[in-house]
Amino acid sequence: MIRTKRVYEKPAKDDGFRVLVDRLWPRGLTKEKAAADLWLKEIAPSDALRKEFHAGKVTWPEFEKKYRAELAKKKELLDEIRGLEKQHGKVTLVFGRNDEKQNQAVVIANELKGKR
């Protein structure tokens, strides 16, 4: 099972293995409070795409399309998450963004679930 959750929310036992999927460490959080088992910053959107999206230069559908193209080149990282899911049963992709529906963790989770 793959889930997503804001890294600022309190960690829960049912989170399973927590993977931080942000390129930058979440502001104001210690490693203990983030409770990330793995920081997989390499799977995060490129710096250029991240900056475009945060500046409002690309819409969510454009971001999602461009990020999926980036993820197509990162199959080994997606496979790593799939392996963690097999090993731990549950993986929670944690992210720092305020928007729980429009963030890279949602795109990654949908990609892993085969959803477009």
C-alpha cells in the first residue's frame, strides 16, 4: 500500500515505512520530527520544474505531465519504492507542500499505482 502525507503531520504507527520525496529538507523540522526512514531527494521534481510550479508559471496539469516525463527517467527509484512496499507492506510518501492534492508525492503514488 502506498499513501501520501504531509511531513508536518504527526507520524503514526500505520504510516509504515516513511519516504521523504522533497528535494529540500522541510523547513523547521528536525530529523526526529520528520521521522523519515529514507530521504529520496533524487526522485523529487527537478529544481527548474519545482521553481516554475511554485512561481505559478505552469499549471497543475502541466506540472504533472512534465513531472511524469521526469519520472520515466527514474524507473530505478520507483522500483526502489516498490521494493520497500513489498518489504514493509506499507509506504507513506511524505512531502512538505501545503496542498495535499497537488504535490509530487501524489504524482509518484499515482505512477506507482498505474493511475494516470
